Amino acid sequence: MASQTRFRNLLLAIAATALSACGNPAPEVSARPLVELRQGVLAGEYEGKLDVFRGIPYAAPPVGSARWTAPGPAPAWEGVRDASSFGPACIQPPVPETSLYYDPPAETSEDCLTLNVWAGADAETAPVIVWIHGGSLRIGSSAEPMYDGSEFADRGVVFVSINYRLGVLGYLAHADLSAEAPDGVSGNYGLRDQIAALQWVRDNIHAFGGDPSNVTIVGESAGALSVSYLLTSPQAEGLFHKAIIESPNARNFPELKTAAYGLPSAEATGASVFENLGLETLDAARAMDAQDLTNRAGFFAQGTIDGKVLPLQIVDAFDTGRFAKVPVLAGFNSGEVRSQRAFAPRPPDSAETYEAEIAARYGDTAEAFLDVYPADDLQGSILATLRDAIYGWAAERIVRKEAAAGQPAFMYVFDYCYPAAEAADLCAFHASELPFVFGNLDSEILPPNWPVPDGDQDQAISDTLLDYWTSFAATGRPESVYGPVWSSYDQDQSYLDIGQTLTSRTDPMPGMFELHEQLVAQRKAAGEPWFLNIGLGARPLRDAAGDDAE
């Protein structure tokens, strides 16, 4: 197959040269990898033993009258398209230069629905990973240097990274948008983009040596949230076969037309955005400059429970069995909130005050709460409370549900710290596993404010995690000759502790999951939100009748 591909590429090179001779613009292709898609011929780049193709359009540009519509068919082209450069990032707001996650894209555009492929030159029916970047559904892109897929491709994976619409352009719902849409719903455009990218992978990845029947979706933070959405979206059914979920979230989300769980309807929020910007019609909103709209909207991007793209709240989808039954690998970082301290309330002046505040908020549940988050380390307990409410409970819940459905399910806790992170009080912070997972530890690759890995074990940890991630993508089971046997969660709640050494353990964060499962059930029964409504930031628990819990 590989020899046939090389022969085909030779023929394509001859054809491309002929096209150029006839006056058709074409890149110099004689020393470049070529691939033929339904859309046309692509010329990528050789990078060592890899073929790399960047900036491939997978859907129509969502511009003009296509703003806030489902992604359209991927465009075709004549001749040979240059695929040596990343496409622009999707429109996004600026990030403060002091932010740990400051890494501004080189270029942004509303015409941004592109993807990139890294593949071995001899790849043949190789497992496929599709990477969905994080960034709170408002920032980020597939072109971030940390997300370079070379290390994955070197290990036999065809690696794909994608852009998707962000912020108000990607997730706004509005009654007028719902009325004009063929399916009667609005919002979730960024998620629809991800589904369109997966459809493109299904239809085209074989041309790069990938196996469309062995696709693993992988995401971190907002990317992990996106993976959770995809697990529960019927429109993504059959487009992937495994999932890796790094620091997910299973909070409540706005429903399209009705207020629920303390949130206004998504359409009501969209109406407020239009009103605040002085926009009276969709035409006016679509004519507004995309960057100006993004900067001024004041919009919190998240999925909308619309009954179609996202039929149910994530927790309800998993509770009723309406989710993709696939092997999963999921986990979170022990110090998630160390880089998100703005979410955390200020510690009280004493342990006694902390205990009294928790008792006032949790009544009969206070004792169980304090068992998990005790008063003897106030700052640590406050950070752990938020970590688990946002990430830890969600990760373990997905693993438990997939395991209960008979699927291979593997859990990890990333607890690795290196000197630069320790010096900044950022041990195992949110997203700190990414350089290790991607094998990209160099200071020239990481964002400028990122504490650069500088420990003795950094490369060994990275190599082992790459083994685990790629073997899971290939077979559904994470394996590495350099690390311990990673037992599935259904074996005594087993998980991989990724600390200064890698160790197989059981029962991650004892009592954590059970406590948050109980607290979320209580909030949900009372019609209240279950996101930051936790710990010292919680309102007193109320029962389903609305009475304060005793």
C-alpha cells in the first residue's frame, strides 16, 4: 500500500507540473508529499520521516450570511493546494500578557475551519487521533506549537488537529437563529464544526494512511468538555471509537428555550447580547466586524441543551445510558486550580470559622464534606474542593459510567511536579500534563509564561505517557514497557498515579466521588446549578421543595 501511495504521488507530481506549465498556479511539488482528496490535490511537507499537511479546509468558511449556521460542505480547488502552513486561528479575544496561558495566535480570521495532519510516510491503516484544543471555548488554536503532532506520528499514529469556532461566533443561540435554522435550533456551532471535522476524517483519512474505523478523539479542558459533548451527541455517533479526556467538566448548561438550574435560556442570553450591542436584526449582527463583536459581546461560551445536537444535560445522558459506549481514558491534575485561583474564595481567618461556614451551608452533609476537605489545611482544602467539583468528579464519573457499560475504562491523576512549577506554586496545574503528553518540553515550544519542565524525570515521564496514549488509541488499552501495568478502573477502582514515579493505585481521592455525586444530586433535585456553587462559595443546600436543609 505504501509503495502504491508513493507511485500515485509520483503521478500526481507529474500532473501538478503539467498544470503549472499550463498557467495554473501550483506549488513546487517535486520534493513534497502529495495526497489526493475529494476536494483536490494537497502538497504538504516532509519533516523527517513524516508527511505533514497543514491548513486543510474541512468545511465551508462560516462568514457573511453563513455566520451562525451549521458548517457547510468543504470547498474544492483546482490544481495543487499548498498545505505547508497552518490556517488562521478562529476569532478570539486578547489574553493578558501576564496570563500563564498567554500564547497569541499569529493570525486570526472568521474563515478558520481548517485541520492539520501528521502521518508517517509509510502509514497504512494506522490508528487516528483527532485533537480538540482547550481554551474555555473562547481562545486557542490547532497551530499552537505545544500541539505539534510529530511525536504521536513517530509512534505510528495519524494525528489530526482541528480549529473550531469560538466564543460568541461559535456558541451563541438566539430565537431568530433558531427560527431560520432547518432543524429549529441554534447555538453549538463550534461543536457542529467538530462533528464536521470528524466526518471529514471519516471520509478522507485513509488517503493519509489512517484507519477511519479506529479514530480516538482527545481533548483537554474545553477540549475535554467537547469530547464529553461528543460522547452524548447523536450527531457524532459512529464518528469515533475511543476517547481520551483530560480535565473534563460536567456542570449544568443552558437549555435552548427555558431557564433551568439557575441559568437563563440560551436564547434569552443571545437576546441580551444583541440588546447590549444595539443589534436589532440578524443582518446587522452578521454585518458587525467579527473581532469587534467578540471583544464586546461579554459572552460566556458553552454548549446549549437543544434537544438535537445536545439532547440532554451531560449528567442526564450518562445516567440514562444515552452516550457513546466506547473505551475511555480520563483523568485530572492534582493542582488544577493552582492556576485558576480567581475561582477560589478567600480562606477564612480560622479553622473554626471554616467549619462553621461549611456547617451552615451543608447541614447534615457537613461532616462528610469536612472528612474530604478538612480544616487543618484551609488553602489546600479550598483548592481541592474546586478541583474536584469542576474536574475530578466529572472525570471519575465518565470512567465509572463507561466501565459500568462494559467498556474498557482507565483513569489517571496527574501529580507530577518539576522544579520550575514548584517554585511558582504551580505543581500539577491545569493543562500542565500537555507538554508531557505531546512530548514537547522545550522552552521554545511552550507559551512564554509557562514554567518550563526542568526535572530529571521529565523526558522519561513524557515518553511513558506517549506510549500509554498511543497504545490506547491503537488497541483501547494503555501500555508501556517503561511504566506499570495500567489496570482498568473496574478492578477495585484502579487508576494510574502520575507522580514523581508512575504507580498503579486504587480508590482515587477517597470519598471525593461519593460526596460530589450526593451534592450534585441534591442541587439538581432543587433546580440549582452545580458548578461553582460549592464549598465556601455555596448557597445553603435546599431540598426539592425549596426548604433549607437541616
